[in-house]
Amino acid sequence: MPTDTIAPPQDPAVRRGRVAQSLAAAVVTMLAALATLACALAITPEPGPAVLAVVLCLSFSRSHLDHDLRGRLEAAVALPLVGLVAVGVGGLLHHMPWVGAVVFVAGMFVSIWVRRFGLMAKRAGSLLALPFVVILTTPHMPATHGGHLRAILIPIIVALLALAWVAAFQAAARSLGILPPPRKATTAVVASPPEGSLRPSASTRMAIQMAVALAASFFVGYLFFTERWAWIVLTAFIVNSGNRGRLDVAYKSVLRVAGASAGTMVALTLAIHVGGHDAITAALILAALFLGLWLRPLNYAWWALFITIALALLQGFSGATAQGILWTRLEEIVIGALIGVASAWAVYPVKSTAVLRRRIADTLAALSDAFDPATEERKPDAFVAALDQVEQVAPAFRASRLFTPWLKTVHPADWIDALFACRNPAMVLINEGATPGEVRKSVGAARRAMREPETLLPALQALRDAMATRPG
């Protein structure tokens, strides 16, 4: 193992700041959800629109579709179509399951595949995926009165209300300084192969992986789990969403199963003691969602834990008994996770180290621009955004290093730690407007080392040392 001491990727102050920011975001999201929930209950007392209201608020808060005027207008125009698609595909899944499954798989494939065409296409793909996510997380609760027109209009109205409340609460929180200003969208993906390559682009591979995972989970769910197929499909969808390589999918699957196992135990205990008290159950669901939103940035297992509790308690509103289904549900979650991992590893796999190297290269490029004397306005924003992209893939590599210490002398997680050890000294130099020649030379050497992975760790350590000494 390398003998150089590597600083931790995040100091306690940074971690505390993220926890505080996550808490603020969770509070704002839940306030928007409660406002939308109240509106939905005022429109109709039925549980379906109420559940839809909360799900959409959680989705909008994380989707960043409403962080600028253009995004809000796009979402407002597209939401009626989103509502209609959700109603239509949901009806197909209920009345014509196999046809609905085909439409669902095709819709999710297209929503991922179109993102290869740029930022606008990525936003369109996010909107296209939204109704399919809603279908999986919102149980089928047919309206008991009001006819077909009312059943179509209410989801559209609830969706527009959710967008309006989320936008209003987030805007107010930003104006008060509770939330930071929205950061411009960044894309850090594996470079697409050249035109004419036999190997599909990264987005196409991920779309194919998602389609295969969903098709397999629908098949297994319909054949063996009848009415409870959604949990298998939902788990396969979750572990393949935001696919950052096959290692990331495997890591998320482990966390999903671990969190769901603990969530199953907690939900079973709560269901036994709460019984049929709908008001208490509703409060527990909202509390679980809040804790999941708050703790998700710390570790995905927290989100898996609390979302399992919330969804399990929600079954009380559909007439099912938690005691009778929760253990079967855990089995379904494990099956969905296995299907997701198998798809990511066997179908056009995306190498996690390739994703990591691309993101490290983007970070070094941003650092080079920040130290370039020709750059008129030097700011750390692009460098910090690129580091955030690296941090997204870091947990899977650190877990892999922890459980496979015998495989490699230098692990890719060592690159991540060395890169994050550069963060603080780089921020100091950038904020001072310094452009030390030795540091720029070290950045260039690290960028060249990207072509030879065995030299990357020493190059990053040399860059850290060069910035720490602060040469003039």
C-alpha cells in the first residue's frame, strides 16, 4: 500500500454543512408536500390523489425541473401530458397487465435513451420518466365516484399543484437564505464511442440495461407474485436508476436490501401496534419520508430503510394487512435487486472505473481552468461541481476497497481520497486568485497521468503537495 498519508475526503465541517443543508431541504420539501396534500384532500377525500400529491412533491424536489423560469414553464406545459400518461399506463397495468408492462418498459427505455442528445433532451427524459416512477410508487386506488373525466382531471390538477407548491417553497427558502441558489446542471458521463462504433453509447447501454431489468422483473412478478409485482419492478428500477457503473448498481442493491430488511422489521412492529388508526399511520408515513429525505445524503441505506417503512405502512390504506405481506415483500425486494444487478453486469456493462476516470478528468480540467492566468474570472464553482460528481461514485469504491483489500495495491478509491485531499488547498488558492506555476505544472502532469492509471495516484499526491506548499 502507498505510504503517503491521504487526508479524509471530507472534513467534519463539510459533513456538518451537508447534514444541515439536507435538513433544510427536507423541511422545505415536506412543507410543500403537506400543502399539496391539503389541497388534494380538499378536492377529494380519496387516498389516491393524496398519495400522488406527496410522491410528486418528493420527485419535483429532487428533479431540479423547476429551478429556473424555463424549467417551470416546461414542466407546467408537460405535466398535463404526464398526468394522462400516468393514468393511461396505470389503467393498462391494472386491466391489461402484459400490454401495460410493454408500454412501461418502452417508456422508461426512451426516457433514458434520449438523454444522449444533450441537456434539453435530458430534461425531457426526466419529465417522460416521471409518470412511470409515480405509477410504481403510488398504489392503484381507483376512484369510487366522479366518473372517468374526474379520474383524468384530478391527477393533472394535483400535479400542477405539486409543482406550484414546490416552486413557491423553494423560492421562499432561497430568498431567506435557507437553501443555496440552484447550481447549473452539469453532466459528467462516460464519453460516447465514435460515430459508427459497434458498441452503443453509455446512455444507450444504460437504457438497454433498464429495459432488460424491467422486462425480467415484470415477467417474474406477473408469474410468481400476482398483485405484488410492483415491488420487484420498483427495486429493479431503483438499483438501475442513475446507473454510474456496475459497481454502483451492486452497491446500491446491497444498501437497498439492508435498508429494506430493517424497514420491514420496523414496519411490522408499527403495524402490529398501530392497527387500523389511519391518522397515526399517515403521520408515521410522513415522518418516515422526512427522515428518509434528511438522511439520504449520508447513506442511501437510510432512504431504503425509511421508504420501506412508508410504503409498507401505506398498504393499510389499500386494505392489506402488513403482517401478512411484509416478509413476502422482503423476498420481492431481494429478487428485484438481483435482477437489477444481473442486468447491469451482464448487458452491455458500464465499467465503474471508466466512469470514475472520466469524472476525475473533468475535475482536473476544471482545476486547470481555475488556475489558468488567461481566465478573466476565476471561481471554484466548476471545480466544486466536478468534485460533487466524483463524490457520487465514491461510496461504492470505498466499500469495494474495504471488502477487497487483497485485490490491488492501489485501489481506485485511493484516487478519490487523493483528489479530495486537494480540495481545501485548491479552494484557498482559487479564492486568492493565485496561479502558481508549480501547481499548474502538477495539474498538467495529473491530467497526462489519466492515460496511465498506475501513475495517477502519485500524480494526484504530487498535486496535493504542490498546492499545500503554496509556491509563489
